[in-house]
Amino acid sequence: MKHIQRDVTNNEQFLESLIKEEKMNHASISWKNENAVEILPTQIKKMGTIILDIRPGEAELTNRKGKQAQLIMPITHVPTIDDVRLTLRQTVKTHGNDITGCSFLPDGRMIFSCYRNCLISVLQTNGSLHFTLKPGFRTSQIYYIEESQKLVVTNGSNHNCVKIIDMKSRKTEKLIDVGSENYGIVHKDGKLYCNGHKGGLRVVSLDEDSIIQLVNATLSRYSSIAIWSDKLYVIGNDDSVICCDLQGAVKWRLELNTFLKSARGITVNNCGYVYVAGFFSNNVVVISPDGNKHRVLLSEKDGLDHPQALCYNQKHNILLVANERKNAFIYDVSK
């Protein structure tokens, strides 16, 4: 304890010296024009005056009733899970009877995959149909790779192949055998992370076509995967939400079977908040970045009817929620 007190005292003295010597002041330099600037240049003897303005910094060192001195800094509000608010922006009509995946294009257009109809539809920002793609097999989940303008399409339990479609030419560029069923899929740094159901969490290298099993555990069939920074978010076979790093080490696991029934869609915002859709519970739950807190955001009263697909547009802070059929909803999300 003595060495801690000694270190605290030394740091306190150091901070006091900074304030006394005015080394934490804010300095600004401004320019003041002279009236002579408005006359001919040959008559100008003085262009102006440089003003150095020094103001005390906002830091304050206080010592209350003998307590250890503290450096008081301006308080910045940090958003919590209770600050997350959704405002309905738009309702769009989807095409097909089994919408299992959704995504955004950079210009705001929406992509939906329909499993039963073996169909991918692209909708304009106003909800009208732009064009459709027919990959030739059932389409489970989709992921758009913005850098290469490629669309990755999985096919569920029908084939072990993942299809890569060039969205510029709208033609199939590549087929990759992942060696298992395949549902949710995401991309990062030339690698695909895929929900292989009983095959676990699988990683496919696009350069080498090599496949490894990152997590040897059964994942929820039909469910998607989310990625944010260096973390992956998957749904376990028991509807638990699992966060792991890119090497497969589990960071946290949250069991939500009281709130979520048949969790399928999962996505994450740019602050690490996780959104999960319950297919049979007809709701969307948000989870804090550390996995310690959660609350229900949307339910049946908001029009949810077997929601399967979610996608968060991190650039515009909007959330896309798609029911199994008929409707999808676009929400503005408070920051």
C-alpha cells in the first residue's frame, strides 16, 4: 500500500505542477485586420496584429476533505443499451415466401434471398423491384463484399457449395465446396466465415480455397453470422448467442431461450451492440457489447411475423428486419 500511496502522491504533484506552470492551458492565435488593408498596397505600413489568446484548461485538480486529489475532466455521455431507440422509416414488400437473408448495397438498395423460390431480389430504395437473380439452387444466406462488389450466397442443406456472384455482370464467378451444410456467412480479409451447422464454424480462404474448422460445435441451423472488428457472433444450437474472436476463442455466451425462440437473424452495429431475431418468438432483442445486458426492441405489435433476416447498415445507422414473407421494415437507430 505504501508504494501505491507514494506513486499517487508523485502523480498528484506532477499534475499540480502542470497546472501551476500553465502547461495545460489552451492557446489560440487569431488575426485582426487593420483599416489600412483597404487602401492601396503602397500605402500599407501595417498589415495587422497577431493575437495570442491563452485560456485556462478545463482540467481541475480538487482535494475534498482530505481525500486523495483527483483530476476532474469534462464528462462525455457514453451510450448504453437503454439509449438504443428504433424509429420506423419505411415498410417494403418482399418477393417470395421464405426470406432467409438480407443485405444492403452501398447506394442503399436492398438484397433479399428467398430459400423456397431459389431467388435473389434487389429492391430500389423506394421499395420497387430492380432486378432478380436465380442462382440455380436454394438460396439461404447472403453477404455483400463491398470492396470486390461480389455477393456470397449459401444454399443451406441442399448442396455443400457456396456461390460467388459478380454483381456488376450478375454472373456466377465461382463455386466453393465448403464440405458441409452452409447457412450464415460473413467476409473479412479474404476469408469467409460460415455456419456449417453440425460442421461448426468454418473458415474458407478465397485465395487458396482451403477450409478449416474454427469452432467444433453444432450451430443453429438456418441462422446467420455477424462480424464486427475482430469478433464473430453466432447462434448456438440451444439459441444461445456466442461471441468469439477470429481464432475461435469464446469471449462470452448468453442464453436467451426465455426471450428468443428459434433465433435466426443476427447483426451488429458499429458500437458492438448485437441484434437478434426470434423466429417463433416474433421479436428482436438487442444485446450489449459485453453480453451482460439485453432487452426486447421489437415484437408482434410492431408487425413482426416470423422474422428471419436482419442487417445493420453501419454507415447510415439503419436496421433492416425481414419477416419470412410479405414485409420488411427499415428502422432508424438512435446513436
